[in-house]
Amino acid sequence: MKDPHRRRAGRVRRATAPTLVLAAAGGLLTATTAAGPAAAAVNCASPTWKAQFYANTTFGGTPKLTACDKKISEDYGTGDPAGVTLPKNNFSVRWSVTRDFGSGGPFRLSAAAQDGIRVYVDGVRKIDLWSDVSSTRKKTADVTIPSGKHTLRVDFAAWTGSADVSFGYAPRTSADVDRVKPLAPSGASATYDTGTRKATVRWSANKEMDLAGYRVYRRLDGSGSWTRVSGSTPLTATSYADTPPATGEKYYYEVRAVDKAGNASPGSTDKPVTTPDRTAPATPTGLEAHADLYGLYVSWNPVPDAAGYQLHELDPATGEYTLAKDLTGTTYRYVVTPPEALHSYRVLAYDAAGNRSPLSTAVVSDGIDRTPPPAPQKLHTALDPGTVDLYWQIPASLDGELSNGAFFTVYRSEGGTVGADAPKVKCAEYSRTGGSGDTLDFHCSDTQWALDTEYTYGVTLTDGKGNESGLSNTVTVTTPDRTAPLPLVGLRATPRADGMLLSWDAPTDDDISGYHGLMGMRRADGTVRWLDSCLDSSDNPHAMLCIDVPDGQTLVYTVVARDVWRNALSPTDPTVPTVTATELSLVPPESVGSDTGPLYGGGGWTGVEDATKLHWRCAGEVCGTVTEYRVSRWNPLTGTYEPLHTEPAVAGTTYYSHLDETQPLGETSFYRVVGILADGTETAAAHPWRIRPDLA
């Protein structure tokens, strides 16, 4: 049985006026009875609930009362909930509110009621506890609300007995549930106060219910990197004052919202401010003063943002530093005559706005040249059998040093480094070899060394005051030897259609740079008259082709190895191997080289594998009556000359040629050329030939 004495907290007290203004108990703010003239004019400012009271459980007819509630939390007991002619049983209340949820996100709806309660989001039912009960029931629903404005509605019905109702909604803010970023703050603006040197950023409040606060960021114009300037704790206000560096540069500000789950919004619209330049450049560092060939030289490191520098020199009479020179560069030189009194300098930098840095630390110099010149550069070597040639460079700006007594010293040590006690090299030849405009080139020939020995070289430059530079880069070489490679082993000769192929076993020497092959004829006394050289194979380092007409000659062949120092055995050395072999016999019956005229053929070959032109010439008066020349090529398979080409005769021309692009690779081709006279008769034939060697 329901308790008739249940507390009626939140009940609306009866009033005589149509509009009721009530205390906060129960959350009711204003109420208008249905009979009042302004019943339809009740507007509740979001997020206040609009409550409508009905004298039935179907929300039918005109509400008996319309009111504004801060919250839904009512205990009606068994009495009249509105205090204005509502029944104690069978009444209903409808609450509704439309509000901006910002970016939206996950929310929890919490409802409790005796008797019935239904909860809607944008008209979609999310909670449904709709029955007459004897005790309070509770239910929650987790929902995701999209961004922007949405309407919540709570329907409550009391049928019999005691009645109570409560409802609330709140964002779920745990990081594992809320992954929705807040909306970017709107209405951003930025102003700069030159008096306080502060930039004030303002923005509109976000609509997020789970907002933790705001963060303000700053970046330099032209930079894509933002720096948070508002500290680690999110701001709860909607403005922030920052003090950007007064460098005369433009800065941009943006604001980002942060929710309680740690999600950060995109940045607001970037807002610029431009600061006045009241920041001095940094104090110059690296100040040095020393003498060289050209006088006293003062230098320092460049300073970013500096428009110029002021060099100050100590006045011995006053003990004060006074301006010596206003400069845009970072060096200053003037002539002094040593010995000279001590000079003390300090330097400051200034920017385009006139801001000046403090003076640097002082530097002192006496004007005496104690500065070594720079070391020579790009030392490299070239070896000949009798010399080690050294080459190096120096900057062209040091030409004056050379004119005032500067000199080079070449050091050499055995082994892979230049030792501290390395002896000096006396150059057999020392010369200046030119330069590229910015550099000067030099050369030294070292001839005093031991054979087959590892040496390392380095070069220094000493100026006219005796200051020696550091050592150049070093170069390590192994000097030549005088020992020829050993005789080759396994020399073989294989006759081919383009000559004789020589091959041999790989040698054991490790410094061979090439080979020299020869072919010759053996004399009656057993000696050999060498006739011609052979060509290296293009893909086999241990093979050569001795190109010759395959006319069945028996010849002598040899190959000697040559090392990197051009050492090689003489072909007449008795240890050098020879091989005697007979060429193939491929010459056709009409002999090559025995032309009787008026046509004469030529022959030959080249050291490339491409086909080359065959040549012939015509001599005598009959040549003027030749109308054309017919070229045939010998086919050893058929034993005949087969037509190949017809060349028109040209008046006044005696020399002719033709490129036989079909000549086989690795073959010797024999040709027959005849001239055709006007009456159709032929001249005696010419017999040109071409060898197309296969060096692969």
C-alpha cells in the first residue's frame, strides 16, 4: 500500500496569480496556468526544461500548467503535483529541451520513476518503463549524440498511489569511450598592445558538455610548428594574454578546445599579430685577432638577424673602447708594421631596427704573424716506372705568400702513415702547373725510392715567417718493380676462318696489366722473324686473335705478359713459349693479290667486329667505257662466286667501295669484281678481300 504521508518535495504551491515564480525546491522556475492569458508564451531558455502538466496519462488536451525546470527531480507523494487542479492520480508531465551538444559524443541517460517514464532523443525512444508500479524503478541507456542541436523529451505518467520521477543526462568522459574531438573554438581574435607588449587572444565558449578547457598556441610566420603558450593546465576562461618576443616579426595564434577525455579539437582560425622589434641580436662570438702577410686580421662569427657590426678598439690613453669601424661583414684587416704594440678589440652586432647587442669579450693581438697558412689540398699521385709524381692544390689567395718566401715541404714515410719524423723529399722536379682561377696547382717528382716498397706522402706549406701549415691529405703508393711476369703456360693455337686464335692458362702473377701476342715466320737458321701483332679478345682475358688471311701458311706464334710497370719478357727470350700452327686453306682458285688490271682489288681488316667496306680501283683508258661494276662473293660451300652487288660507274671516278653488311662475323670473305663495258663484255676481274674478326 502506498504511503499517504510521503514527502512532497518539489510540489508546486497553489498561487492566485496566473504566473507563478517559485523557489528552487524541485527546480521549478516559472509556471503559467492554462487559464492565464500568456499560457502559450512560456519560453524556457536552453538548457532549462520546459515542463507541461496534464490531468490525464495520455498527454491529451491543453496542459493545465506550463513551467520551466532546471532539472527533473520530483517526489510528488500522493498529492497534486502542480498544486493547480490536477488530480492526485492519473496525471502526466512532459519535459522537453532543445540544446546544442557541440561535437556530440557518448552520453548516458539515467531515469527513475514511479510510475511510468519514457525518454526520447530527437523523437527516438531510448528508455521505456511504462506501467503502474508500487516502487521506483531505474534504468540507464548509453547513446551517441551527433554534433549540433538535438531535442530530449521525458514523458512521465502517474496512475495510482505515490509518484516520483528523476532524469539526468551526462557525457561519458573516459578516454576508452570518448573518442570524439571537440569542435574548434569559434570567434577567435587577437590584438597586440605595444605598451605592455602583450597579445590578447579571445574566443567564444564551446558548447561541449564535457569541456575541460582551452589551449592557446603560437607560431612564427612562415613556420609550420606551433608552440603551446598557455601552460599545461587547460584554460577555463575565453581569453588569454601572451607576451611574444618583440622581434618585429609576425606571429599567429590559434585556440584548441580539450575535453575531459583528453581529446583536442582542431585549431581555431589563425589570428596574426605583429610585434615591434625591440630585441637586440646576440653578442658576437668567436672573436679572433692575428697577423698575417697582409696585416692585422680581426674576425668573428656571423650573428643571425644582424644588419651590421661595430668593431671597438681599446684607447690606451683613456682605457675606453671606442668605435674603430662600422662593418657589414665579419672581418677587418689593416696594415701594421711589426713589432707592434698590443691591440685589444671588442665587437657588437646591431639589427635593422637599431637594436644593439652587448660588446663581446675582448681579444688581444700584437700584430706579429703567428698564423700558419692552410694545408695544401687534394694531394694525389701518378706512378711511372722511374718516378712518383705528386700533385696538389692551394687556394689562389695564397699566391702572395709564395711571392713572400713561402715554400712547400714534401714528407715521405715507409708504410701506411706519415710519421712524426718523416724525412723530407728532395723533388727532382718542382713546378707550378696552373690552376682553375680559385686554385693553384703544383707538382713534384720523387725519383729517390726503393723498388717495390710502400710509401705514404704528405705536403705542408710554410709561409715567409716560418709558420708551417698542417699536413695535407696523405696518399699511400707502392713503387714499381723491375721484374717481368713469368712465361705463360699452356699456349695453344686454333686455326679459324678469320686467323689464328691463341689461348693460354691463367698466370700466377698478380700485377699483369695486359698481353702482347705476335705471329711470325721461322727462318732457315731456326730464328723467328716476327711479322705482326695480335688483338686481345674482348671477353676472354687469356685469349688473342692473330688476324690473317687463311691461306694455309705455317706460322710461329707467341704471347708475353706485361705488368703495370710495363715489365715484359722479350719474345726472343728462350723461356718465352712459342707454338707453330698451320692456317686454314680457304683461298679460292683465283688467287688473291695477283690482279693484272685494269681492275685491282685491295684487302684488309680492322680491330673491330663491324663489317667494313671492300675496295677496288680501275686504271687505264678502258675505265671510261665501263658502265657498271658487278661484285660477287666466294661461297666455299658451293665453290662458286655468287652475285652480291652492282655498282654504277661514275665518270672520272677510279676508286670504288662497297659495304657488305651480310658478311659473316668471324669470316674472311673473298670477292670478285668485273667491269661491264658498253658492248656487254667484261674486264679482267679484281679480287678484293675483307676479314671480319670475331674478337669475342
